[in-house]
Amino acid sequence: MTGEPLIITCAVTGAELSKVDHPGLPVSPDEIALSAHEAVKAGAAIIHLHVRDEAGRPTQRTDVFMEATRKIKERADCIVQYSTGGAAGTPVHARIAPLSLKPEMATLSMGTLNFGEEIFENTEKSILAIYQEIRGAGALPEVEIFDVGMMDTLLRFLKKGLLTAPFHVNLVMGVVGGIGGDLKRLLLLKELLPTGQSWSVSGIGRCQLPLAIQAMTLGGHVRVGFEDNIYYRKGELARSNAQFVERIVRMAREMDRKIATVDEARKMLMTI
């Protein structure tokens, strides 16, 4: 298969796990930067960034985002995509604070979700507030879709002119409380996407590999990394974030699908 170059995003740490779950989870700015460098060297063009405080807890502190971003940029040329989700329960004013650093991309979740045993709250008012902050920072929004209702919200916002192109869509599948991670549901979400819309898939846990393969086959892009999955195969912890990226690169090459460079990814995303 040939077609548009494949953009690989790597979510190197997330907000839910700790070193108890995986001893190699990067939590300090230095660890995050090293893991990002390895992932970019392996083929990732985008680093999806959460950060942790000095105790390893998730934080939206601007100073930590600044330090992690600086250290990533010292090691690798890549698109750094800030999470505005934070951890479940983080207030909106804290979630948007790092946007003052003007990242190239930032995420925008399109609805409230039962996130495992917690609630990831995104009222329409907060969605619009975060969206305006992202646009004000000059960043490209990555719209995060965790369920079918969020896709409906996206389409309604587009129809009303509350959200406008360009933006990228990431289909997050397999979260407990969100849409399941199987081909039938992926095809449903893809069918609902606006015509010509750029999209990627984040498969959670064991959904990661099959959904990545299906997304590549369908012309979409792929996100991998410890935020979404720490197991390379059943019962075997992945060695690193880069190991996930390397596997996607090998598979894409077998499909005759070129891996997007960072410059190609920038051009593709900014001209959607």
C-alpha cells in the first residue's frame, strides 16, 4: 500500500501510571526528554507531552512544561504537543496554563467521560474555553474523541462555526468508560469524520497494536507510547517508548507506507 506518509505520535508518560506500574516510565524532565529523543530517532514526529512534579505526580505547572520542552528541543527536532487534559479532576485554569508557552500543538477533548473509576469532565463551556486558548496560543488543536457522542459534538461545533479548520483528530479507543477498541467501532468513527480530515488512533492497552495496524491500512495515522500501553506483548513490559515506535515503523515499511519526517508532518498538519 502507498499513500500519505504516516505520522507517528509518541505519548511518553501520560498522567495515570507510575514507576510502580513500569520502572522505566519517564517522569522527570530529563527522563522525558531522553525518552522523547529515542522515540523521535526511531521515527516519531510528534511527542504528546504530560509532565510530572518532583514527586512524580501529574502536574500542569508551566515551569515543568517549560523545562521538559526545552530539554526535548535540545535533543530532538519534533512537534511537541501539550496535553490540556491533565489528570482527571484538574481544573480548566490549570489545564490551559502551559499554553502560555505557545506549543505547536495541543489537545482538545470533546466531552465528559467516565474514565475508569474517575470522571474526566469537559463541559461545552470548558471545551470552548480551552479551544480559544489553544487558538490564541497559535497552536494546532488535536481534537480527542473518546466516544461516538464526542464525534457528534465535534460535528455540531463545526456546523455552528464554534470550531474551525485546521485541526487534527485523534480517536482514543479502549478506555474503560469510552468506546471499545475494535475494527467495527473504528470504522464507525472513521465514517463520521469530516471529508478529508486528518486522523490518528490511540489504542489503549491490548487494543494498541491491532488498532495501529487497522489505522495504517485505512490511511490514518498512529499514536503509541507508555501513556496508552506499557506491554509490548501479553505479559512482557516494553523496554521503552522507542520500542513501540520501531515496531510501527517496521510494519509501515512492510505496507510500503513512508514514515513522515517532522517537516513533512508539520506541512501535512498545518495545511489540513
